[in-house]
Amino acid sequence: MNDCIFCKIAKGEIPSKTIYEDEMFRVILDLGPATKGHALILPKEHFANLYELPDNYAEALMKVARKVGLLMKDKLSCDGLNLVQNNGEIAGQTVFHFHMHMIPRYEGDGQVIGWKPGEPTGEELEQIQSEILA
Ligand code: 5GP
Ligand code: ZN
């Protein structure tokens, strides 16, 4: 992926504000942050989305998220933390190199990360369950 900006950032070819790095991942500050400290976990190899992410990356990812989450809690004194990960345009993905958002939350930060809850019947939930399990 020669023209992938996150490949270049993850590999250090383009400078970024890095807050954590290991062999597999780089964690950078988002240029359009939702809140103070909003960061992105980037794998150093190119995977377009969650579906392409190999198991070893998927397994290591949450350990990085936890490590950086604790760092944010400790150093930024955030009151909460959202992990957000978009796959596909309809889901809000704009950069097609896997990334997980880490969004520290602060009392009164005014951000809204959410959805409108539906009200499915028991039968509807059962139908969905059987579609998935079929
Ligand atoms: P998505 O909408 O794909 O889940 O998130 C893309 C995120 O990447 C956005 O929050 C956007 O602000 C951030 N972003 C896009 N380009 C760059 C960049 O070149 N550097 C950094 N640090 N963040 C970027
Ligand atoms: Zn890439």
C-alpha cells in the first residue's frame, strides 16, 4: 500500500506525535481530536479493517489499548475512555488502514459517542440470533 498515509505514519516515514510504540503498533495523537489526548492505535503492517486483521495483531491490540488507556488515566486524569473502531464507509471509516480510536473522556467535555437504541421484540432478537448462528 504505497499511498497509504497510515502505513507511512506507522512506519515512521511521516512524523507523528507518538505516545506509544512497539514492534507491531504505533499509537499517535489524532490530528482532529474529539477530546484532549484522542489517539489512534495503528498496526505497522497494512490491514484495511478488522476483517483483515490477523489473530496475532488482534490479540496484541487489546494489551496495547489497556497499556495506553492506563497511561491516559494516569497522565491526563481523564474520567473515562471510549474505544471506537470503524469498519467501512457506512460505519464512519475514512482512512482504510485499520486503526482503533482511544478517546479519553472528561466531565463536561460535550462530546457524544453513541447511537439511538432500538426496541426489538423478543422474536426479532431470536430471528437475528438464528440468522447469525445459521
Ligand atoms: P476514521 O474516521 O477512519 O475512523 O478515523 C480517521 C481518523 O484519523 C480521524 O479521527 C482523523 O482525524 C485522523 N487522521 C486522518 N489523517 C490523519 C493524519 O495524517 N494524522 C493523524 N495523526 N490523524 C489523522
Ligand atoms: Zn496502510
